[in-house]
Amino acid sequence: MTRAGKRYHQKRVSSPKIWPVTRKGTKFLPKISPGPHSKEYSMPLLILLRDNLKLGQSRKEIKRILSSRSVLIDGKIRTNDKFPVGHMDIVELPSLKKAYRIQIHTSNKLRAIEIPLKDKTSKVCKVVGKRTIKGGDFQISLHDGRNIVVGKRTKHAKEISTQSSIRITLPGQTIKDVFPLEENVRAMVTEGRHQGKIGTIMEIDRRYGPKASEVIFQDDDNKELSRFRTALDYVFVLGPSLQLDRGDVNEQ
């Protein structure tokens, strides 16, 4: 007979490569819950706290920490150890007076990079969709599952476009800045063979048809031999004030 019913566990050997876990160890890992990020581009909160930040050695210890309501994701308390945490999410641990930004690293793994506490109140998100709704207002869809309604007469209504990035406040979701996708801006590659690399967009080659649009990047780490092409959909604009380089985060 075939298996019937819901599966509650994830085998380690078949877990997404972006999870920061070793391939050898216990047979099972927690199965990620439905949430703002897809399974392929996020990790369970348990993996972040236990395997990445080393706040506990077992699931029981991590669940005790979460039950104390001392872990915040994007300004909201989370108690589900399977909650998906993904790229650019802000994780705050008030009891330790620490905050982290989740970043896709060049090792193709998600990493938690410590940031100053003053930076925990804002987040940069990629715009993946923009549509007109009733009344002429706009609905902005972001990479982390958010949907923000922007009035047609507001300041940023016409500036925001698909593939651009915006800075929002947490947890209020007020739009503070818009970073358009254009040449000579800093950006990050979030997918493909150059995943995790950060540099400057030198040229945008827009195409229509079966062949995807491409972007020519200048890698910051090695400017002499570092120009490469990547798909336009893989580009995440960082904005001038957000600096991510080799796992370091510095807000100006």
C-alpha cells in the first residue's frame, strides 16, 4: 500500500542544500512549516537556533527558548520551531541583546550575520510583483511573502517597480526608501552558480522571448577577473546603505 497522510519529518540526506547542516548526523530533521518563504530558500527556526547560532544542543532546549517568547522574526514573536526563516529576515534575541540578518552566503548556505541593534527596525525586500487593485491603488508583493497596499497618490507609488527593492520598517511595514534596478547600483546574486556574490551592476541586457534577460556584474572581491553574467531574476538590489561582503554586515 502507498503511504497516506501528512509527513511530519524531513530526512537529512534530502534536505535543501541551502540549510546550514552537515550531510552526516541524525537521520531526520524538522520539516519546515508553510510560511513566508519557500522550502528551497529558507530554513526552520530550529536549524537556525540550534545548528547556526548554537543556542542549544537539542530540540527540547530550543523549544524551551521559544516557549519563553524571547525570539522575534521581523519584529514579531515566533514560537513555532519549524517556522521558515529566509534571506534578509531580521532575527532578534532580546534576552541576549543581539540581532541578526539572515543572508545567502557564497557557500550557498543561509547564514545569520550579527548586526547592530539599531538596524533591527528595518529590512530590505525585493519587489516580485506590482498590480493595480480596486480604486487605482497598487498592491506590492515582496520576496518574503508580504503584500503591501500603496495608495496611488503616495510618495513611492510610481517609483516602485518589479525587480526593484524597498526598505520597510519592522513590524509596521512602512516604506522608507526605494532602490531601483539600474546600472551602477550595488546588488546581490541570490540564485545560480554565482549565488551569494555581491557587486555592482555594470550592464542590464533586457530580452523578450524564451531567453531570459541578463545582468553583467562586477564582483567586489576581485575586480580584475570578476565580471560575470547572471539572470535578471537572480538579482537582489541592496541599496547604497546596506553593505554585505564576505559575511560581514555594516550599515552606514
